[in-house]
Amino acid sequence: MEAAMIRVFTLATILVLLPLAQPAAVTSITPDLLLINAHIVTMNERRPEAEAVAISGGRILWIGANTEARRLYGNSRETLDLNGATVLPGFIDAHTHLMTLGESYLKLNIKDIPTEQAVAALVKHRSSETPRGEWIFGWGWDEGAWAANYPTYRSLTEAAPDNPVFLTGLHGFAGWANKRALDLAGINRGTPDPDNGKIIRDPKTGEATGILTNRAQELIQKHIPALNISQVKRAIELASDECIRNGLTSVHEARVTRVMIQAFRELVKEHRLKLRVYGMLDFADKALVDEWLARGPEIDSANHLFTIRSVKVFADGALGSRGAAMLEPYSDEPRTRGVVTTSQSEIFELTRRCLQHGFQVAAHAIGDGANHMALDAYEQAMKAEPKAGDTRLRIEHAQVLAPMDIPRFARLNVIASMQPTHCTSDMAWAEKRVGPKRIQGAYAWRSVLATGAHLPLSSDFPGETLNPFYGIYAAITRQSPDGRPEGGWYPDQRLSVAEALKGYTTEAAYAEFEERNKGSIEPGKLADLIVISGNEKLSSPAEWLNVRVLKTFINGRLVYNADVKK
């Protein structure tokens, strides 16, 4: 046993130190897997391409040419000829809601259902299968697209009069309830709006319409029975399967709760966690955050499967529902500037404490007011904690930025975690919200990147598709999948293919402090790889929409094979 442990330790040490090792040290190891005859895009600027990669102990042992691969590693335990297919580093989605995606498979999925009547028909069908009095949950109606004409409780009440119904919006910023659910929560004409939330009311009667935005949703949610631990684990597994089918080998989970932490830990222990998860604690659960700040980060330096070292805080709401906090009133609703959900002083104090205890902060900020406030809070905290070291504070979305704030990301080394498909989903109405001047700083990827800031890319699934090739297409075209508008929406903010790929690989790895372990294909790094049907030199941007993942490897192990039908 002792000898075996020494061998494992020695192998792990060699692999981590491989970039410094001599060729003799590399050839002394028999690879577990050799991939040959491939077009390997390494995302390593020193050696951008290769034809073969050798893998041992879950890490990349060597990369090089086919002839050298056969000469050095002809004794590999397994050799796979990829017949010229393209290999990329496993994609890292830097802002996700894995649990929400998993729950959506357990709930009524109403994403892309176009009308209130069609949603009500689905609820009516589900009600016929649900015992009287039990909750009906759904997810996916577009609170941004429907903001001009929100539905009401009446259609859901008619569809399911004997069941409480609550349907969460696509982006999580609004919920839609029937009368039974409103009554169970005690919501009526006299119920005041909670802090940082709003009960949408009939302008004539003052009656609650059934739409609850931002923190007002909690008035209903606290009455909904929670999933048990086995259901949570099942949801995570279902979502993970969908991720690896789409080439995602790591995700940054933008909200982890107490039960999710338990579920992730159990899945790791049971060898059932199928991809790598970088978790962000939810500042809304202050007791949980306090516990973790007292104990310190949990960094999985052994397996790199589940790490918690970040805290997510909401500075504002969403642009579609006019909840994003703006410096000036909305262009299409001058009576409001949106909603600040966490004050600057609270963000400063949270950030100061996190820096003291080794945690990153990730602030959701969409409006230019929220972004300015978050950057101010970060700058104050970094001045208060000058010995904090490598902070890598993040702003999630950074959707609308004032010109004065764009250079601050690079100057403060604040990471701008942005989502290409938010742009292409919002472009039909975004300029109406903020006007022609402010839109110049919206979804401003090129402007942010040009200052030298880090720009990890992500999907924010399940609000958007988790398919990273759609994200790449959106980043390089700023067009809808059908090619509109011609030439792209504010095309000066487009990214190159290389920049988009970096956003899903090396930049996303940097955002979780893991750039030494993943994000590129080079000796010593984790063997997280994907084989795809196209390549990075596709002749037409639209071809990215048709790229498929053929194989996904995590730790050098094949976890998805498109040729094998389940």
C-alpha cells in the first residue's frame, strides 16, 4: 500500500512539474491514453497547435506531432485516432445556474412558450395529473419580453383552481402566481412591497396581479416545500449530463445554498459529480456566508471538482423588467432608475470581510448605476485591505457601463464576467430602455477587452442556452441565429474567434484562480478536452451554430461520446 501511494504521489508530482521537466522524464511514463491524428487547438500562445496529446493520471503528459507520438508513446494503454477532428480545451462556463437547470427538468418547462394562454394550457394539463392542494412549479416564461404586458393570476387560477401555482421567470427576476398561491402567502391589496422587491398591482384596484419581481418572490417561495437531498443530487446530475453533452467540463455556479453544498460534497464522495464546479455562496443567506468567512475557502486542490471561494451579491435587478439600477432614469420609463438591491456600504463591508478571509466577491451588476456603485465599493475595500493580494473581484454581467467606468476594470483588476447571448436576446428592446447614448456602453465586450481587463464568457444558463457554440457565434457576430441585423448590432463591439475561445477557456479559468490547472492544452494541466465536428477556422460565422461535440473527456476519461446512444 505504501509503495503504491509513493508511485501515485511521484506521478502527480511529475505531471504538475512537467512544464519544467526534461524529455526523458516525460518518456519514462506510459500514457493511459494517446490521441493522435487530431487538429489540437491548445489555447497556449507559445504552442498554439499540435497533432497528438498523451494523457496520464488525469493530466496532460505531452503534446506534439503524430510521428513523435508514435515513436515516444506507441506503448500507450489506449490509442484513439481522431481522423483529423478538432480538439479544444474543455469549455468553462463562467456564470451558470446548474441547480436551476436541473430543477427545470423536474418542473414544468415553459421556456419558449409564446403566450399566456399556451402557458395556462400546460398548467391545466399538469393540474389534471397533480393531487388537489399540491404545488405546481414551472420555469421559463420570459419576464423581459413580457414586461410591457405582464400576465395575471387569472389565467393560472382558471387552469388550476385547486393547486397553488408558481412559475419562475426565465432569468429569475420575476415570478407568476395564481390566486391559490397568493392566498397561501397572504398577499392581498394591503400587503406592502418588501425591501428590494415589488408586488405588481392593478393600477385601478391596487389588487396584486400575481406578478412578483426581485425579492418579492420570496413572499411565495418561503411557503414552497424544499427539495430533499436526493432530489437536489438528481437535479445536479441531470444538469451535468446536459453540460458535458455540450462540451462544458467546468461551471461557475452563481448561487450555492446549504443543501447544494451537501449535495455536491456527497456526489464527489460517491464519485458521481461529472464535471468541475466553482461555487459562489449566496449573500442573501447571511448566516451561511458568516459561517464560511469564519472557516475560510474550501479549495479542492486534490481533485479540482468542487471549490467554494466566492460570494455572490446582487447590486440590482434585470434590464428587461427595469430593475437594473441606472445612473439616470430609464428612457422608456422616466419615473424610475431601477432598483438597488444591495447598498454600496453593504457591498464594501462584504468585500472587505471577504478579502480578509481569502474569498472572491462576484457582484451581479447590470445597470450603469449598479456597476459604478460596485466598482466604487471594490475600490474602497481594496484600499482598506492593501495586503489582500490577488483579489480577482468580479462583476457578473457588466451589462450597461458608463464610459468613465470601462477603464476601471483593468485598473482595479476587476473581472468582467459577461454573456454574449444576453446581447443577442436583448437587442430587440435594450436601446428602448436606455436610449441611443447609453447603449454605446452596453454589452461592450470590445471596449472592456481593449483596456486590458479579463473577459471570461458564459451563458447564464438556463436563462440562455448552455450551448457554448451559440455563445461564440453571438460574440463574433452580435446577430440572432437567423443573421439579423445584417452586419451585427453595434458591430464594433464584436470579438474575434480567438478572443471568444479564450473567454470560454483561459479567461474563465483565470476567473476561478485555476489558470495553472485548466483552460489550455499543455503538459501538466488537467486532461479536460472536447472533440468537435468543426474547427476554429470555419469559413462562415453561422457555421458555429452547427458545430457539435463529438466527445468530452474529463480527467482524461471519456464521459460523453456522441457515437454511443443511450
